[in-house]
Amino acid sequence: MSSTSSASLERLTLIAMAAAAFMLAHQVAGKAVRDALFLSAFPAGYLPRIVIVAAIGAILLGLLFSSLLSRYGPRRVVPAAFALSFVLHTLEWLGRDIAPGPVAAFVYLHIVDLGAVVLSGFWALSSEVFDPREAKLRFGRIAGVGTAGGIGGGILAERSAVWLAMADALLLLAALHLLCALIIWRLGDHAEPHAASPRDSDPPPARREVFRRAPFLVSLAILVFLGTTSAQMIDYLFKSGAAQSLGGKSPALLRYFALFYTGAQILTFLVQTFANRWSLEKLGLSRTVTSLPLAVGTGSVVALLVPSFAVTTALRGIELIVRGSLFRAGYELFYTPIPPREKRSVKVLIDVGCDRLGDAAGAGIVQLAIWLGPSLARPELLGLSILFAFLSAWLARRLDQAYTGVLERGLIERAFDLDFADVHDSTTMSAVLRTVSLDAAPKAAVAPVSSSPPAPAAPRVSGDPVLDLLADLRSGQTQRVRAAVENPLCGDPALTAQLIRLLAWDEISAAVQMRLAAAAPAVVGQLSDALLNEREEFAIRRRIPRLLALAPSQRAVDALIEALRDPRFEVRFQCGRALDHLLQRNPALLIPEAPVFAVVDRELSVSRTIWDSHRLLDRRDAPLPNESTDGFSFLDEVIRERANQSLEHVFSLLSVVRPREPLRIAFRALHTTDRQMRGLALEYLESILPPETRTKLWTVINVDGAAETGRPPQEVLAQLLLSNATLQMRLTEAIKNPASGDVPQSAPPPKATRG
């Protein structure tokens, strides 16, 4: 990532932080003002009724807001919603003395309904500004500053109870949302170029279709509903206890709620600072989200065993702290890989609709418990809270696999929208190194293929056509050998060993491959033996994997996996592509994960100079023998030879143990400058790779670090040769003194072998 884009991301992050700070300041101060105004005007028994009314209003408002987001996008709708809230707070302040009861009820509905909508809208906009990986890195900082703003809002609410009339605190709330409107409008201006998609002009998708394409959203909606239902029941126990303890006096209630919410925000900030990132990186999204039902369930058990207002207050505080820190950190990230148009259609519906539906369900349960008798309310509500917490934990633990599926679909769908004209060359070596092909293996060097003229023709052997063909194959005469290879009798198993030797002869190698391809399933053993024999000619071993790719058998798979340890990169590369080809056409073949990941880790552990120096000698655009389409040479035809071949080899190996299509698109995404696509690819890779493999891959592709700067070709070449100093010295000595024997020579080639 360039320094310019990094600076732009930092600006966007700062803008989002400022918006979150004022938004959470309003939320915390608004809760205190809302509860104090309502409980000073109405008895606590009215709480379930106002909650149900607010829930119905929030659901309707959420449906409207979701439709507006789908049609106009969050850039326009979210700032307008904050501006509307500013106007409503101003009108509430003007009517505070005219009708205090109705104004108190309206303030409650306003803060519950519109407050939830704008909060969801802000995070919807943020998830379009930042790609999934950036969101994981930056959402914690944004939420942390927002929590700090919430602390400030709680302090302002507490001080307003001392310095101002309680109704005058509505002006403070109005000012906070006006600032939010201005800042979020600025955030939308910066975000629009990154969030645009060629399909944005299409009609918004039906919500039912969105849920069908991403089934985990149903689980997420149920999780929100169950969590809010439990929170509403606990909230009633807390507020009714507070009203009873303080006697319904409005200034005292305002100060109490302000101090309570401020304390909860301080603890939330501490958890966000010290636990959020650790939890996301070490535990994953689903376990981080599971922290909320586990905390609520455990706290409810304690409250059931120790019936006191202090324990209930602690339970309510724990629920607020975990919801605002760990749960929020994981929950919002689940939306980042969903395409913007689909996200706009359902996010507010889940955030607001399911949340307020949970409020209504919780309030209804509370009202039923009150009718049954106050003495029964507390144990019943806590028992139901324990049950809902258990169900929520079970649902949350199932979300990781669904999230990976959404990442896969997001990669595939975004690939259709992306113009890959800007794909760049991932190699960092200069043209000088394109002619160098030194391998990192410390084993003996392989001598070049013999360039001596062919041996004289062998005498004919009459009476045995197979022996006659063998003599022709060993004749060393191009036309005679070619005619023998094309003879139908050349398919005799007795001639296979000689045909394998002829793979090294460039002039007739293609014809030999055609002949061996027809018999590949029957001669897997001989092909495997030649492949695994490191004393065999390199030109032979690097061409055998293409033949084994046509032999759909477990024996071929085992040989290819074993050959992934070959000292020559091209042999390993061709084996990886052959495994990919075999698995595409024969999904029932068994490819064990452990040895493949071991090979991947070994490939990723080489020095950078060796990593960049790997080159292939054979042409890559030649189709497989007897195959109408290739499907073998390139992992991705879009970038073809522009991709780093070492990285392509690694992704070829990964594609045989992980889903191929999203991996192929992730490989392509790493070669583009599209920030959203690259971030989506990195997040997908992080979700499917073992930690050790992921760490090594991140180092190779410079994730979270500066890209490697270009160096003069001479310097790079010198470093490459220095890393192979021993081999260089031996080659130099061999040139000066061919008879010294310092460089191991391969066995003399047979008559038919040419280089």
C-alpha cells in the first residue's frame, strides 16, 4: 500500500473516530436524560409499555431507513438522520414546559428509535469505507475513541443535573447530533469513491434473497433478538430497583443514571483497549461474540443465587460493558465482506428491527411477570435470561464457518465488478534476473543436459517389431525416432522406459508426451519412479508431472506429493499444478493436508532473493497432451506470467487443500491496487490458513509493512549469487578444470537423449 493511500486511510480513521466520539457521547447522555425524564413523569410499571411502543416504532423506522439506504446509500441518508435528530431535540426543548409528560414519552421514543437507527447507519457507512482487514485493524480504535466520547457524555449529563434544569440537557443532545451530522457528511465524501460498484445502479436486492444467499445473517438476527430480550429483562430489574431506592426524584435519578452509564463506559473503554484486538486475533469472531451470552448467563446465575440490587446493578453493567466492547467488535466485522447493496438492505433491519423486536419481547415478558406477581418476576426473568444466553452461545459458536463462506462469495462476486487492467507485476526482480535460475537446495548441482550429437543408428532386429521400435527409439536420428514414436505399436509397456528417457529431447518431447499420455494410467509406477529419482535428468523430471496429471489415481497423487520435496523449483512447481489439475477433474482423490502445508511453509521460508529468482524453463502455454483445454499451466489466466511464480506455486498447493475458486481470486487480488479487493482477500486468507503459514505468507507479500523498495539489478544479482557462493565457486573451478570432477556429473545420456 502506498504512503498516499495509508495517509488517506488515517484521515478517514480520524474522521470516523470524531464521529464515534460525539455519537457515543450523545448515546450515553441521552440514556441518562431519557430514563430520568421518563421515571420522573411516570411510575416504573409503565416501562414495559413504553418499551413495546418504542419497539414497534423502531421496527417501522428501521424498515424505512433500510429502504432509504438501499436507494440512496449511507453517504446521504446517515447525515440526514443525524440532522433530523438535531431538529427533534430542539423541538423537544421548546415544548419542555408546555407538556412535560408527552415530551418525556416522546424523548424516550426518539432516543430509542432514531438513536438505534443512526448508530446502525454509522457502522454501515464505516463498513463500506474500510475493507474487512482494515476494519479489523481500525474498528477497535474507532470504537475506543467512541467509548471515550461516551465517558465525556456521561460526565456532561451528570454535571447538567447540577448546573442546568434537567430539560435543558436536551440542548446538549441537539448539539452533539448536529456535530455528528457535519462530521459524517465529511466521512461520506471521502468514502464514496471506494464504495462505488458497477452494480450500484441496479435495483436493490430483495431482503429474502439476501438472507438466502447469506444464511448466517439469520443466525445473526436471532442472536441479536435473544441478546436484546435478555438485556431488556435485566434492564427492568435494574431500573425498577433504582427508582425504588431513590424515590423517583428526577435530579437524583439523572445523576445516578449518568454516573452508572459513565462508569460502564470507562470499563468498556478499558476492555476495548486491552482485550478487543487480542480476542479478535486469538479467539476469532465467533468466540469474541460468544463473550456476551457467556457473561450474561454467568451473571444471571449469580444474581439468581444472591438476590440483591447491587448484584442486579453489576449484572446490568457487565451486559453493557461486554456488549459495547467485545460483542460490538466482533458483531460489526461480520458485515464487512457482504456486498454494499446487500448490506444496506438488511443491516438496519437486523440492527434495529431485531434489536427492538427483542425489546418488545423482553418488555412483554416483564409485563406478564408483573401480572403474575412481583415476587415471581425476579427469578423468572433471570431464569429466562440464562436460557437465552445458552441458546445465544450455541448460535454464536457456529458463525465462523458461515463467515468464511461469505468471504468466499464476496471474493467471487467482487471479481466480476473489478477491472483487472491495473493488475501489476508482483515480482520485484529486474530483467537481469529473468535469465537466472539458481535453486535454493543445498544438494548436488545437476549437470546440464548433454548437447552431444546423436549416436549412430542401431542395427535392425528382424522378426520382433517391438525390438525394431526400440532400436529406432535409441537411434538418435530425429526422423527415425519421431516415426517410431508415432507408430501405434509404440504403446507397448516394454518401450515405456525408453520413451521416458526421450522426454529430455526437446525436438521430440511433445510427441513423446502425447504417446505417454495415452498410456499414463497404466504406467503410473514407471513415471513415478522416474519423477522421484533425483539422479534422473532434470529435463525428464520436470515434464513427468504433466503426464501424471492425466492419471487419476491415488498412486499418482502420492508420487506428486512426495516430489514436492525435490531440490529443483520447476519440478516442485509442476507437481503443484498437476495436483491442482488432478483434483479439479477427480474430486474424490484424497490429498492429505499436513504434508501440503508442510511444503507450503518450507516454500515460504526461503530467502527473498531465492523467492524472486525462481523461473521456469519449459513453455507454460502448451496444452496438456490429449486435453482440449489447458487448465494446468496458469493458476489465473488474467495475470498469467506477470505473477510471481513462487507465489503462484504456493497458491497452487493451497488450492488442493482449500476451496480453489476463492483462493484463485484471492491470488489475483494480491496483484491489484484495488484496496477493497485486496483487503477482502487478506481477510479470507486469514480465516482459512493456519497461524504459522499465515505469518510467513504475510511476510512474503508485505502485509502490514512497507513494500520492498527497488534496488539496482547488479546489487540484487550479487546478493543472489552470494547466497549460493559455494555452488558458484564449484562451477567456476569446473570451467577452469573440467577434469577435476568437482561438479558431480550425471550418468552419460542414452543414445536418444539430447538437450
